[in-house]
Amino acid sequence: MKPLALERIRSELSTVGVSLSPSLPATEVVLPAKGVWGGAKRGVVAGATLPVMIGFVSPVPGGTYLGVMLSPICALAGGVYGIFTAIPAQEVENSQIMLEIATDKLIQMDLRDVFLNRMVALGNDRTTLKFVVWPDGKPTSADRGVAEHRDQFIESIDTHLVVSVEKSGLRGMYSIDPPTDVFLQIRAQLIRVKDDSVLLDERFTCASDEEKMFLDWAADGGVHLIDEFKSCVPELAEKIVDDFFGVYPMNPD
């Protein structure tokens, strides 16, 4: 969107009601291979596809054909490698349980309230607009100032900022024991109340700076996973406020 069009949208705004969708996000987790047979199967797949992919992107003429020719040999080598390097199935399953416990802890922390409070506070602090919790949103407890004054602006709300968490989990390459990073993808829509027109619609992703192995994410009760998701809350809130209401895209002209 050009700066002039974005400024035109912003000039019509006065009071923004912020809500966070209660729908649960899709979960995507790249697991390591489980045990000997899991390692063998994962190794065969990785070994077979890797030379083809390398050949496809290689500038060498006939690289793809050469990759296809080598694929069976690499598949066999990958299977053998997977047998000896895969994590015991019980260790993977124990780590899955620890990460499920860590996820339950995150739910109990009620980061949704924290996010709403952060959005409202940043919007009021960094813009000239008035930010409030959308009337259908859950009252917040972390910031009494926000919670106590959320109702007096209901009639003046002209724009609804709808945030929904779409996907979260651990992402990485499909290999025997891949390093992964924590990610959280959200969608933010700015909707004009009087006619339900969508003014802005963007997706934002927060990801951990450091990749870890699956067992490392589950270590110490999944504390590293919890910390990464907690740190995403202020980062995403700040990104939405800045992109939607603060910064301007560079004009190529």
C-alpha cells in the first residue's frame, strides 16, 4: 500500500477496539525420528530427496537428472545413517509429554490478557488514537487502568482491530533429528465498524532467534519453549501497532 493510501485510512480513525480471537491455533511440530525403524524410514526419505533437491537448484546442466540417478544410493545410505543416529522412541515420547505440560502452563498464564493489555497500552502510548479493549473481549486484570476504563469508550469505537493466532509450534527441516525454532503466526485485521470494511489485513510471525534440538526444547520442563512464547507477546503487539498505525512504507517514486 502506498503511503498516501495508508495515511488516508489512518486519518479516518479515532478509537480502536482491540480483540483477540478465542479460537485455538493450528499446531505444527517437526518431531525427530522415533527409534531405529523411525530413523531408517526418515533417513531413506531424506536421503532420496536431498540429491534431487540439490540437483534442481544446481547451476550444473543435467543436475536434476544426476540427482535422480543418485537418489537410490543416497536413500540406502540415509537409511543406514538413520538407524544409528535416531533418538530412542521412549526419549522422544517423554519429551513430547514435557512439551505438552509446558503448553498447559502457557495456557494457565493467560497470555491473551497480557497481549490485549500490551496492545492497548502501546497504541495509547505511541499513537494519537484511543485504544480500548473491544466490548466482547475478556476484561483484563494485568492492567487495572485498562480494565476499569474499557467501557466508557464503547459508543465511540469506529475501528475494530481483530487479532487471531493461526499457527504455532516447532518448525524445521524434515530430517532424522532436525534443529527447530519456536514460531507463532498471527493475523491482524483492521475493520471499519460502520460498514465492516477490512482496511488492513496482514500476517505476522514471531520466531526464536536460536534453533534447538527437540530434546533441548523439552529440557527443564520446557522452560525454553515457555520463555520464547512469552517473549513473542510484546514483540507481536509492538509490530502490529508500529506497522498499522506508525511507520510508513517507502515510496519507490
